[in-house]
Amino acid sequence: MSSRLVVRTREIDPIEDPLAYADPDRPLAWLRRGDGIVAVGADVVSTVRVPAGTGTMRSAAIAEAWRALTDGADIDDPLRLPGTGLVAFGALAFDEDSAADSVLIVPSRVIGRHRGRTWLTSIGTTDADAETRPYGPHWAGTVGPGAQSPQGYQDSVRAALGRIDTGELSKVVLARDLTGSIPAGSDLRRLVRALSTGYPDTWAFAVDGLIGASPETLVTVQDRTVTARVLAGTIGRGADADADVAASAHLASSTKDLDEHQYAVQSVLASLRPHTRALAASEQPFLLKLPNLFHLATDVEGELAEGGSSLDLVGALHPTAAVAGTPTPAAIAAIRELEPFDRGRYAGPVGWVDAAGNGEWAIALRCAQFSSAADGIAVTAYAGAGIVAGSDPESELLETRVKFRPLVDALA
């Protein structure tokens, strides 16, 4: 590969379904409310993989590799919209010790949409054409209890509460897994499309076999403006309008959930301050309504300091209290001991970055990892809940069931 990448972005006629251009087996996609970016086909220019045990923080290694790759790139981008020019898709492991690789992938061609405008970017190639690939037949998959059974999960919650009582922790987020399989040759774009249309206000993503629909932005950078949305505190939607109102009122007044949310907000602010200017957060959380649940949410905004990029902020922010706990080192240690599996990229950063350091990054939630297996394609899905003083093991288990629903429904 030439050390000097040539990148060309050109506006094209509107495209109704960008996912139709993606690779059916390994789609690369980032979509929200119909806008976003999708890699055309399976050709890639560069893939940066960072395993555990490199001796440096993986996000820092990826950020350095990205700077080297973009250095001196010849970029012709008259549109200058989010996702135009030289871009890469990324998914990072939750835990530095995870056996899963952190990855950054630069595709050779990208189709994007933003507020009614559509473009095609060619990266390191003179091939500026893009052809649709017919969707494969509909398929269905099933998942069941994985390494962590429902009873085992409640036992882990009780163990965590014991550590909170002794003062070792203020909060820890514990997850459980579901495992299963789907038929070999399944067109994974169908899952991405189902999640994107069913949950339009989430980030629907597909990166290196990790597919999901996350409601939680980790950080966004555009023209040096930094924004982040913190979610912590959850309740399931009601069966009717009255139950819905009752559920939202309960969440808005729940001391347990408000405390959990405040931990998460303070964690994000403390992590961003060294990298930003004029950082501010809304004083009170608002209720974010999704098709299956309510979240407490707070928006944060600031200005990126000179020389920084969205990847640098990813490294500073991850893991947040919303997906790990407080204090972070003790929470990570508890997760390693109380979860009987490797999270892989679940609850890690997922998103994209461009040559100027702009990017959109979410926390990989409501997701599953897909990988080749002898009898088809293996699926491992994850969902978690924040454990604080006063948490009830049965209620936390129920919360994970609600969070599994988007993916389980889409698989079925």
C-alpha cells in the first residue's frame, strides 16, 4: 500500500438504501435516522488490529496508527460533511485484557448520506463505481443462556452488593450473555436494517462482526465541537399509556437511578476536561424514550483542545461509569471476577473517525458478536445493568431482559 493515500469524495444522486451496497457477510455500517456511512463491498485499504498485551493502551495505539495513515493523505472533499473524506470504522475491546482485538478498518469505498445529500468516497483506489448486492433470503436465529445463567447473574449481583456495602465500590455494571447461532451464509445486512428501522434514534452499527443498535453516544466531534450523551438509569416502558406515565415518573424520581446517573455524568466530565475547553452539562437529566424503555439522559458539550481527535477522547472516556462503575479500577476488577466470560467488544467504543479527527463514537450496547463456526455463524449477545446500593437482583435481571429485546426480536 502506498504511504500516501489518495481520497476522492463526490456528491451522487440520492440512494434509498445504502446497506444494499454493503458486503452481506461482513457489513461495515454506521446509521442513525437514515443517515450515516456504509462501506461498499468487502474491499479494504487498511486494517489496524491491536490485541491484548501490547504494553500500551489500545485506543492510543489505534490513534497513533490512524495519524500515521492520514499523514500526508491527498484528500479531495468538496462536501466536508460528517463522514466525507478519509474515514475508518472502529470497534475497541471493553477491557485492555480482553482476548478480542481492537480494530480500525479503512474501506476502499464509502457511500454516505447526511440531511438529504449523498456521496461516494473512493480511498486508495481509482474505482469510483458502486453496485448494489441483492439481499439474501430472510433468516432467523435463536439465542439462549450463555456462560452466565439467570440465577448466576442474580448471584453475581448479590456478590457485587456485598462489595458495595463494604465500601469497595459505589457502582458496578454487571452483564450477562446469550449464545446461539444463525445459518451459514445469512445476510447480516438484514439484521442491521431491522435494527436501524426499528430503533431509528439509536446508532445502528456493524463493524468486524459486531452488530447492534446503541442508544448511548460516547462522544461526537464535528468542526472541533465535542458533544456526548450520558445514559444511566433505566426502566421498561409500560403496556399502555397510563403504565407508561407511571414508569417514567418512577424513573424520574428514583433516588437509586438518579444517583447512578450522577456517577456517570461526573465520570464523563472528569475525563473530558483535560482535552476540552468550555465544557458544560445540563443541570438535570431528561427522559430519553425508546421503543422498549426509558433512560435518564444528560447532554454534555465543549470545544476540542488543539491537536486532539475523537480517538483521543475515546481513550480518555472509556470505560465510563455508565458501563463499568465507580471507582473505575475497582469496578473493572469486580467485572473480571463476577462475569464468567470475556466481554470482547461489548460496552467498548464503536464508531468512525476521519482524517481531521472528527468522528462519532457510541458505546457498543444492545449488540452481538458474530463469528464463523463449524455449524453456521455463532452469535453472542450481551446486556448489563448498573448495580448500586439498593439494587434488587431480580429487578436487575429483568432490566437485562428488556435490553436484550431489540436484538432478540431482530434475530427472530
